[in-house]
Amino acid sequence: MARPVLASLNAADARRIDALTLKHCADPSSYNELPQLRTLFSRGYLDELETILAEAAQRGDHRPTMVEVSIGWIDKTPVADAGFGRKVELGDAVLFAREETRRHPSSLADSTARAVFLQAKTARSVAQMRAPTVPVLPEAGSTARELALLSAWPTFDLYPAGAALKPLLKTVALPQRSAPPPYGWYVAAPGQTPDDPEAPWFSWWMAGAAERNRLCDVSFGDLMVAFLTADAPPNQATVVGETFRQRLRPKGEEADPEWSRLCNAVLDLASTKPAPGSMAGARRLQGISPVALEFVCNEGLRRRPDTVRQLCCLERAKAFLDVPPALDHPDPEERPMIAVMVTVTRYEEAEPPLEPRERPRRR
């Protein structure tokens, strides 16, 4: 059984996340999907989400615990060549989560990680506004290819961008343990002002498993809680996301090697692609994304030792998602992918210091 990242989350936390999501996302300046996604993962939203998760992390666990929510981006969405005639994007966003146990800041004792891809859509037709169902938009072109990938995950080659000629990974074959699979979920928001936001848009962003005509009736709070607790949302059979094994981590629970290599490849893209200056937070980080900050400091990637030395001196850096114009590119393969990381770090009780050895007396 997959191990949760934050097992103490409950239904009350889901309702708090729902209320937070509605507060930040309702009455948007634009009803297009990508500006709305930007609002969902804005700095203010993530700060408040972090507070909810941090409070949950302290329940029943008296170890010192730190919760951080980081955000970055991949400058072009990774795409899969699954034999559909054209490559297809993995999603508009990817959520990563990990729980770490450390004896002290530089000693990692245990770790678990999870990931899920999110395909974002906005409901525009009268029928979809009343009852949003997957894939939300008419099933043609890229929308049809996205559903074919997320609902079945046939064997595919992974490319870093649509125009790339060389694949990052070849013959990725994810196990099919459930139908629909847990690896990707749809999230939908209203594409116009809803007559009654309470039904069916009570958390503004609503989710559904990747299955044709599946009702998007899972609130965003229930989606997040299910993802972090390694479970299915209420009244659902499909788990949100799957466990993967990170590189440079202690050997822990078993994780599928194919899913692990896919997640690590996408994580590498988020860790190495530079972020625009407009994405920096209070401290402007030049040429490196917030996700890169976290992973370079914690895992010691050797690609940029000079940058590592600079970044490790920073106390903390948080980014808000100020989306560059490329986010509205009409070709999905040319858009960035948003990458969000939830990290729960627990510190074990410090062991008592060893007694200093008594120096031998001189004779």
C-alpha cells in the first residue's frame, strides 16, 4: 500500500481548502483556463494552503515539522508520442509531494514521494456549466489526444517539448492497476459566470478522474487531501496520483520503476529550466526556478556548483506565478507546465551528545 505524505489531513481540512480556493479563484479577471490556473497557484493562495497543511502536519506528531509549498515551471510542456499521429502534452500542471524524516538537516533517514498530472479545462457550454464532465471541451484534436493518453496511458516516448527530435525516455509503459488510472486527473473551472456557484462549482475548481463522461464532482480540497494521503476522494474508486522513488533518496517503499523514471524526468526539467525574472519572489533569483532552488539545495545536483553555493546561502525563497505571455500560446505543446511541490520535513529528536573523552594525564 502506498504511504501517504501527510496522513493527518481530514475532511475538515478539505473544506478549508475548498473555501480558500473559492475565495481566491471566484470572479476572475479572465475566464480562460490558463489565467485561472495562474490564480489558483498564486503566491497568496499557496501561502494560505501551506498554513492549512502545516497545522495538519502537527496533529498527533510532536516532532519538529516544516511544511513548504514551492512552485516553478517547465518552459515547454513535456509531451508524449503514443502513436496518436501527433504528440500530446502530459498536462497543464504537475503536483509533487514528499515527506522526509531527517536526524538533522543534512542527514536524510527516510523519504516518500508522490506525483499526479493535472489537465485543466474551463466549462463553456450550458451543459458543461450545469454538470462538468470529462473532457469538458468537445472531444476533438488535442482534447481527444489528451483524453486518450490520460485515460489509458499506452506505451509512449517522452519528449521535452513538441519540437524536440530526441526523446528523454523511450517506451514508457505504466502499469494499469485501475481503470481509470491514477496518474492524471482533470480539473475544471467555470468558463463564464455561473448562475449558482454552489452547484456544481462550490470550490470553483472541480476535479474528475480521466474517464470519458466522468462527472467532475470532486472538490479541489478533496483532490488535494486524497493526493497527500495516498487515497481516493470520497465516493471515488480512483486514487489521486501514485508513489514514485526519487533519485538520491534512501531506499524505501517499493514504487513502480516506469512511473518513477517518468516522474524523475519531469522533475529534472523543472529543476534545470531557468525561470523568468517575473517569477521571482521577495528575493529575485536569476536563472533558476523555485523548484530548482529546493532540489539543488536538498539533493546536491552537480550541474551548477556555483549556483548551488549561492542558493544554499539563502534562508528561504518563495515564488509567485507571474505567468509569462507564452502561457497563452495557442499550441498546447508550446506552453509552460506548472510544477508545484509540497514538502513535509520531520526532524527526529536529537541524540544526546557523546561525552568528551578524558585526555590522558602527562606523567
